[in-house]
Amino acid sequence: MSRAVGIDLGTTNSVIALIDKDGAPRILTTQEGSTTMPSLVWYSPRGPVVGEAARAGLDHSPDCTIFGAKRLLGRRFDHPEIRRLARTLPFELTEAPNGDTWVQLAAGRAIAPEEVCGLILRELRRTAEAFLHESVTSAVITIPAWYDAAQRQATKDAAQIAGLTVLRLLSEPTAAALGHGAHRGADRRFLVCDLGGGTFDVAVVDVDAGVFEVLATTGDPFLGGDDVDRAIIENLVRDVRQARGIDITSDAIAIERLRLAAQRTKHELSDAATAKLQISELAQLPSGRGVEYNRIVRRDELELWASPLVRRIEAPVVEALERAGRRREEVEEVLLVGGSTRMPAVRKEIARVMGQEPSALPNPEEVVAIGAALEVARLDGTIEGVLLIDVAARGLSMSTLESECEMVIAQSSIVPTREHRLLATRSDNQPRIEFDMWEGESPDPSGNRHLGRYAVVDLPLAPAGDVLVLVEVTLDTDGVVRLSASELVSGERLTLEQIFHAGLTRAEVSRLAKQVAEIDA
Amino acid sequence: MTQARTLHVRCSTWEQVDVFTTRKLRKGKLLSMKVPFETTIGSRVTLGLELPNQLVVAIDGVVQRASPIAVEPGKVETTARTWIEIELTGLTDDVMARIRTMASEESEQHTPPIGGTPMVRRKTAPVVDDLPADEKALFQHLSGELRRLRSAAVHDVLGVANDADAAQVRTSWKNLVRRHHPDLVARRNAPAISHLAEELTILSNRAYDRLRAALVAEGRGTIVGPTLSSPAGWLVGFDDIASGDGTISPRASQPRLQHVPDATPKPRTSPTLPPAQIHGGEAFEQRARVMLGQGQAQNAREVLAAALVVYPRSKSLRSLYYVATAVVALQDGEVMLATSQLENALAHHESCVEAAMLLDHVKKFGADRNEDLMRIFL
């Protein structure tokens, strides 16, 4: 008998939860006794180190210590946000043959973010197995609501690499509402704001007699606590240059120390008006003498530095309300989730945008994982009468070789859903038809995310236009796209070939899964 | 001379057998696979296809291509690995027919599997007889529902009146989802039931999304729930939404994705077309007949093709499609093609009056006097 767990795979921290024998959700603690585990992997000379232990890597070898892999998962290397991110990361990014973003290690090895996330998931899985004394083979994993199909698939691949079967990919805002216990309370109309380490998620969720209906989801994939840290670092680096006359911009180790101190200061400033930042040895002078750096940081300073980021909160919130066809007065409760919502400036901004005070959760970091654990219980029937209804965060489009993209599934369609398109041969005895799938609704392909190119092959020989191929596009409850093709008139199933496809191939995933399983042995 | 090796392919479900015979094989008999031994071109192999009913079908084959797989640097492979392509000479039509018969007998009660790319998690479908009694009943109930709803119009899927307002539509959709959502049956761990539940939910969601879009377009109050942008493309299946025609049809200025022959812009509605209130496949049939009567065989054919997407099991639509194809062929003077199309029509639906009359006509006059053809449909 194996168990299932709920996992909040975060950009900065990950949390694992399960349902106890007495039916209560429970957060598992790591070996170090913490409820959250840093989403860090250090590719040390002695093999990968995951979690708290990998913090050491941030000091020793920042170029081999991967953090924030979730932001890279399933993203194209040429995406402007990735280009921008690449300049600020201490490790190097590289382009995979299919255009995905991979991480280039100093040792010359390129690794897929799926593998990094797989290692994090495996570590969480081992935590659960150590606690339960039985094997854990399946999980509900939470993902940002705005994740596109490629990112969802990449998350599933990461789970497979970790030896976990994904019972459900649950969107984080929904998980938060579930973890908050919304299914037990009165029917309400929620707005969930999830500002984590790396991503910002907004969802309009209705709870009506146990039915959770996500009306709209939006978000900003590159807004989170890490960005606040970066803003602090930028300002402190300037301060160091002015006060000490040394430039530490290119000193990765000094920047990393500054990052840790900045994080601590940021956390302290959530409760206090001032905080003391102390680094006993920030960098070394050419003479070998260490440079000490001490400074008092005031909350208003932090808020000034973070204000460009805090201002970015408004747009996704407004857009989510608009998509849900809802005025802000109609929202009955605003839920704040994610560690970064502890920042007073963030609370203030959300209160301003929404015109009402948000609810403060006692455990904004853990509520998503609890929601994931409750989802496990819901799927196995332990919790009855609760239903989650989700919508497609983005539309799907399709194009043939020369044409513009044409929408197949509209944004905010309720999943699971299915649409079809007809393709006809254009020349006599045409053996195959190729088409592209895109995520996004822009007619211009460059405005959309390319999911893959597919071909319907082995078509029956016939004059041009006589073979009509029916391509069915299914978007399932996990938000993953499935395709199938058949000959329209005869109804015969046709072979679909993948010419190009975002993400790892099945073979690569199983190879990595094997490789990761071997580390255990 | 190497000895003939036997390779086993185990199919634990009929779905897998179907996948194997239709998708894994190229040109019906070429199979590429990875094998853990070295082999040379021309060596003989026997493929043991293990069927779910414990039968093993032995199929002879000859290796057509073999290429060793490069060992990854740094990894020691203990066994040689080779990609081979086998021509299954023993897979005659007889053998295929036998497998097909067995498959159709065994999986008769299954709905056709939704296929897909390798992205799809292949689920193993259980044999119905193994299900406990209540699951069997559930299965039958769900597949019955699915059959019924598949051929129903949107309003009937949701079980609302044609003039239902937004709130009614939403309530009945919610009730449907509450009854059929795949999550509710997930605990049973029965893929066949989950699949049926998913299909039912897809149907209800689509109907709801369509009706919602139509109601919003009609301006009948703001709708509670996510707003939708109008989907473009072939939504002919839901043309029977009275208000849907002008408003959710694709933006006319945009090039169309599907390249149905001579897809010249054409009026989607004309005053002589039947009122849109008629539901189900019949509306399409009537519409197509009117078009055929007006000599617009090409347009009729397109409408029917689209209708078949929605009502794939409708015999009369299918036969009418062949009739329309035949008329198009006649207009091009291709008597042979027309005759074969008409015979097809009759094969699908014996009582297709139009096909019989046309066939008579073609036998008498060939491709001449086409103007008489139109009268058949009036």
C-alpha cells in the first residue's frame, strides 16, 4: 500500500503535506526541522545536494547551485523575461536543441530544469517516506494558475523523474482556497492573491455549496520575493560602492552573502520598522583583508526600493476581475497566500486595489500544500461533496504552414474541454498534413507560445481536398493538451507524428528518471 | 546464420492492441523497435503478439533495417542495443481480420478510446466483466448518457428550454458537472468510468460555453462566470443556437484555417434556409438539401462535413455527404466517381432516397442534364 502526498513545489521554497490517520492535514518537516524546504539543488563534486544542505553551495559555488528552477521550467530560451533573468542569475543558462531553457553547469554539463525540479520532488518524497515508513508513489502537485501547457507538461515530467505519478496538477490559488477551508465555510466569492518567492498569481474563485469554481486566473510569472531581494541587493551594492569604495557587482560570492542578509532583513522588516543588516565578511580587499558591512535598513527604505515591484500587483488583479466579469465590491473575501504577502507594503497595495482589507492567514507559506493534501483526500473520496472547476488560463491556437494562428480553445473555457478543426489536403495524393499548435490567441504566431509541430501521416491517396482530417484538441483537467486525428468521413483514426515538441521527450524523461533513481541506490 | 528470435509484445488491453495495429505499424506491416541484441538485415524474427484474452498470435517477420544504438559516453551498457525495423510478412489481412474481430467482440461496450500523441497517459481499460455490479451499472448508465447527449443539441445537453436565461443555463450546467465530473469517480480507480465521466463533462462544458457565448452575444443580461472571447472556426455544430449564427461566427476578414476545397467566402445564411430552431442533425440535413436544391453542392458538402463532426454516427448525414460529393463530381463531369459515391451512400444508408434517384439518373443520362438533379432535393 503506497500513499499519496500533496506538494507545493515553490520557486524558492517547497512544502509537503499529507492527511493524517485522524484525517487532519499535516505539514511534514525536513531533517532540519523546518516546514519548508528551499528549492535549491547544489551540483557538488560529490553529486547533487538538495534542500537546506544545498545552501552551503550558495557560498562555495554559486555557479553550480540552482535556485528558482521553477521559473525556467518549460520556458523558451529566447523569451524576453528569460533573457532578462539570465543576466541576473549567478549560474549560466543555455539553449536546448528544441529552444527550451536549460542550465549550464561549470563542469560543462547542461541540465534541464525538469531534472532540477525532479531532484527537489525526490527529496520531498524521501521526507514523506521517512515519516510514513512506506513508499510514496503519487502526488498532487500545485502549479501557478497561469502555467501554460508546456510548463504543466514539464512539471509532470519532473514528477516522473522523481518517481511520482501526478494525481492532479492543482492551481495554487485553488489549493490556497481549499487549504483555507473554504469548502467548510459559508458560500463566498474569493479573490486569491498568491505572491510567492518567484511568481504572482491571482484567481477569482467562487465557492458555492462545496463547488469551487475558478472564474478567471491571471498572474505575473516574474514577480515575487526574489525580485524584492534583488532590488535590495542592487541598492546595497550601490551603497557599498559609495561607503566602502569597492564594486562587488561581479563578485558572485559577495552577492550571495548579500542576498542571504537581504532576505533576513526583509523578513525582519515585516514586523519591525528597522532592521540591522550585518555581514562580517562581505568581500576581500586585494590585500586579503576582509570587508565588513553593517547597516540599518528602515522599512520605508525597503518600501521605496520595492515600490516598482509592488506597483506591478495591480494589473493582474484588475485583469482577473475583468475576466471574471466581476466588480471589486462583489468580492467577499481577499485571501493572501505566499510568504511575500507578509510584507506590509504588499498588503497595503492589495487593500488599496481591492478597496477592502485582505484576510491574514496565519500560515501563508503552508496553506497551498495543505490544499494539495486535501485534494489528495478529495480524489480518493475521503472528503466528499467538494468539486473543483477550473478554466483554461490561456487559449489554444492552431496554424497550418502558411496561415495565421486561429483560435481553437478560447481563454477561460471550462476544462476539460475539446474542440476540433478540419484540415483538408491541398494537392492530389498528399501523404501528410502538418500543423502547429500554439498557446495564446494572437493571430500572429510571434505573439504566442509554440507548443509543437505535428503531422498527420499516412493519409489515404485521393484527389486534393477529398481527404478531410478532423483534428481534436482536448484540454484535460490538468490543463494538459491532448491531440488526436481521424479521417472525417470514414471515421478512421490517423497517425499523428510529433515533428517538434516543447519540453523533454519521453525517452529523455525515462532516462533521467532512471538516473535519479540510481542516486538513491 | 542467426537463429530466428522471438519478440513478445504484450497488450494487456484491447485499446493497446488497437494502438499497436493502427499506430505502431507503418504501412500496415513495418514495425520499428529497440531490441536488446545485435542482429543483421535479413535475419528472421517472430513476433508474439500477446492479446488481452491470453491468446498469442505468432507473426513472422524479416529484419529490414538495423542500426546499433550508440552507447552514451561514460555509461557502460551490458547488453547491445539495436534499433530494428521489421517487415511483418506474416501479418496478412486474414490475421488482421481475426485480431479485429476479437477486439471488436471484446471491447464492444467500450466507447472508442480518445487517442492522442505520446503526451497522453495511456490508461489501461478494464474488462467490463471484472467490474463489481454497481460499477457495471454505473458504466452502463454513463455510456447510455453519453450516447444520448452526443446526438443532442446544446439546449438538450443542458436540459434547459430554448429560451432559458443565463441563470438557468448556469444552474443546470452546474448540476450536470456535479453529477458527471471525473473527479467524483476518481476513487474507483476505473479508467473506463473516468473516461466516460470526462467525456460527459467535456460535452456539458462545451454546451455551457457555447450557450454562454450566445447569451452574452444576444445581450441577455451579464453572465455569471468567466467571460469568453468568441471562438473562431467551425462551430457549425452549434448553429442551432438561434442567436449564435451572426455573432459567434468567425471574423470574416480573417483567413480560415481549414482548407476545404474552394473555400470561397459564401453566405452562411440565406433567407431560404430552414429556421435555426430545428435541433440536432436534422437542421444540417435540411440546410444541405436546400443548398443542393439551389445547385450549391460544394457548400452543401462543407456543411455536411462539419455536421458529421458533431454527429459522427448519423447515417443519413453520412449518406447525404456522399450524395453531395457525387453531385460535385457530376458537375465536374466525373461519372465514375459519382457512381461510386452514390453506391457508398446507399451502403451507409439503404433508404437514402436521393442516392437511389440520383443513381438512376446517372445510369440514364451520365453527366448530362444536371439541371434536373436539383429537383430531386426540392
